[in-house]
Amino acid sequence: MTDEKKEVTEKLLNIRNRITGEPALSISRIPEKTRKDFINFAKNEFCSDRGMCLKFLLDNYQGLITTGVEHIELELSVQHERQNEFDERLSKLETKEEKPKKKRLG
């Protein structure tokens, strides 16, 4: 199938989906190489399911872009680990003090 026939088929499918009420997305002004890469990626990784491909890309994009609080969450995590270490050390010291010392006779 030639590229022209594929584009016509895609357009017809889009029109049919609009008529049947299925959710559709139309994006214009996409660089040709990017469009081809996206279509190939969807075809190879998602059995041509472009919606799931788009969702995958967005999920990964959102995971890469920070929300601004990650450094605070990381610092809290480090402080929590330190607190746990101190609690363990203190607990060990307290149990050592609680053990009665054996007296030597003799």
C-alpha cells in the first residue's frame, strides 16, 4: 500500500470514528519525520494503537518532568532513614544499659 493510500485510509477511519462517536484526536503541523516515527513506534510497540502509544509517551514524559517537590521528598526520605538509624542505635544502647551487670564473687 502506498503512502497516499495509507493517508486516505487513515482519513476515512478518522471520519468514521467521528461519526460513530468514538473519541478521536486530530493534530496538525507535525513534522513529517516525527509523524512517521510516531506511527512506526505505535505500530511496532503497540500494535498500531496510537492512543496507547500517546498515553505511554505522556506517562513517561510526566515522569521525567519534575513537579518541583521531588528534592523535598528526597530530603525527607534521607532524613527518615537517618532517624530510623538513630532509633535503632538508641534502642541498642538502651537494651545494653538494661541488662544487669554480673557481679563477680571472689
